[in-house]
Amino acid sequence: MARVMIVGAGGVGNVVVHKCAAREEFSHILLASRTIDKCHRIAESVSSPKVKIAELDADNVNDTVKLLKEFRPDILINVALPYQDLALMDACLEVGVHYLDTANYEPPDEAKFEYSWQWKYHERYKNAGITAILGCGFDPGVTGIFTAYALKHYFDEIHYLDIVDCNAGNHGQVFATNFNPEINIREITQPGKYYENGTWIEVPSLSIHRPISYPEIGIKESYLLYHEELESLVKHIPTIKRARFWMTFSQSYINHLQVLQNLGLTRIDPIDYEGTKIVPLKFLKALLPEPSSLAENYTGQTSIGCHIRGVKNGKERSYYIYNNCEHTQAYQEVNAQAISYTTGVPAVIGSLMVVNGLWKQPGVFNVEQYDPNPFMELLGPLGLPWHEVIDQPSPFEDN
């Protein structure tokens, strides 16, 4: 029996609390957030005696240390903002608590996310005898585990990796983001980047796109983005010659985003407004719908997977592995939309891997560095069934 502390009471936090409460491995659950009202709503929705709540400013290391010492969790699941990763890692290191997050650190004043800041904690976590698992959502997260699973079972070497992420859902809003608007828009508006032949190639934001077919959905225009799992995957699977990430956006979404950029509302540098410093993107975030509020009326599904090519026994082969998730089914189960569901479920499975001793190596690790099999065995039963297409033509064979 394990004690788990969950930091962050947004849509993903809601999913994590629901799923943890349903597992007998977790005996005590503490949900902590700066916004205590959100914690109350989630706890009432789960309605489990296991769940307690607390108010916490996750930027304050001392406050987190105090709460960790009071609650004594075995693991902290960080589903707060990426800005808070390092502060929470510092607190876990001081108290000796295992750590897991779903997105890598990003400095508040620069739209740049990379693992370098968190990888620097490896020796300190190793010496403390505790584990930190980075990027254990879906992408990053399951996409890395999918890739590791493919390498273990179907390839001697992986050469080409294309991660594809489609949201074919409809939330009925003119313009909204599926997770934290500030983080989402920063991610999309920064330059695109992909890895090829040992070099990172940077391109203007959303400048490369192509139609890609998704199971049960059909063809959707998909845009090349930089996503953090590319950085860790090319490091830990060095045979990869090219790695790219693609995500779908509607033309309406692109048009709205371009207008917001042209107006300066996606800027992250403070401006002076009537004697007060404000960040335009933070102001825009306050105007947009709360992502968790989209769940009730969301229809359609997501499709996220990996197209992989490489060699086995000297012969070329291709492999596609993916999950489709229905927004309505996620809402019926845990009052969430599929974006939150596909992020929250893997975070719970990763935590189970730690508390059950399967992924409990001291240090800081990305998910693809572990044995993917026990994780994959739980993925379907916990709500994210996966499917394989083996040695069929790849949509990426020509380019």
C-alpha cells in the first residue's frame, strides 16, 4: 500500500485522482493545489475516503517540503505547470520522495522546453536513493514507451520515427485550447524542429504540414512541431536517423492563432498597461475557456501513435502503434475530456511502476529507459487500449 501526493487540480489532476482512488495499491491520496476550490470539486467528484486535499503554492519549495513531511507520500505526481517542475523536484529531493511528471521544465520567461535542467538532477537523485520519472503522460510518455516496445519486440535498430497526434473532437467553442492555454500556445507558436542525421533542423512555426490518415478518423492536415520526447528518444535510441512530431489543427484554429499573434496577444514578455505590468499571453489565458470546462460537451476522438521504420535481422520493416480515445467515454468515466484522460492515465501507471518496484532505479529517467512490457500490460485495462499495424506500407516511406 502506497501514499501518493498529486500536485495540480486541473483536468489532468482530476483524472489522476479518480484513477488512483480506484487502485488498491494507493491507500492515501493527497491532492494539493494553489486553487483549493478546484481540489474540493475533484474530491467531491471522486467521493473516496482515501482522498484528502490541501492548499499549496508549488513554486514555494519550503511549503512543499512542509507538506511532504506532514503527509509522508511514497511518490509525488506533478501535474501542475511545467514552470514548477524544478521546485517540486527540489522538494522531493530534500524529503526523499519519488517524483513523476508529465511534461518537462520550461522557464516562465522563455518559450523553450528541454530536459537539460532536469537531467542535471540525476546524480543527486541517485545519491539520495530516489527515482524521478520525466514525461510520463501520453506525448511525452506513452509515445516513448511505444517506441521502446517496438525496439524490444520488432526491431534490431530503429531508423525513422514519426509521432502523430490527432484530436478530431468537437468542443463547440469558437476557439479554445485542450490544456492550459498558456502552455499550449507557447508550444505551438515556437519554431518547429526535428532531428535528422545527427542534426536538429529548425523551421518557422507551422510552416511544414501534410495530410496524414488516422484510424477511424480519416485524413487530417498535420503540422510539424517540436515536442520534448524527440530530445530524449534520439539520445536513448541512438540508431534513430530521423525523428519528427506531427499534430493536427483545424484551419479555423490556425486562423485564430495567427490573428492573436498579429495582435501581440501571444507575447510572453511583460508590457505596461496603465501603469501595471501584464503578460499578454496570461491575459489571453484568462479570456479563454478553462480546458476542463470543455469536457461535458466534447464529442469525437483522439488518435496518437508512432510510425516506426527500421531493420530486424537485416531486413527492413515498418510498424505503427496507436491509441484512439473517445471524448464522451472519458467524460462518462471520470468527467474529463480525452486530452486530460490520455495524459492522466499514463501518469498513474508510471506511479504504479514505481510503487510496485518495477521502475524504481535511483536517478532521473525518461520512460523509454525502462522495460516497457509491464507498463503496456496496464495501459489497456486502465482505459487506453493500443493497436498495432505490422509491416504494412508507411505514410512516411517517401519523405
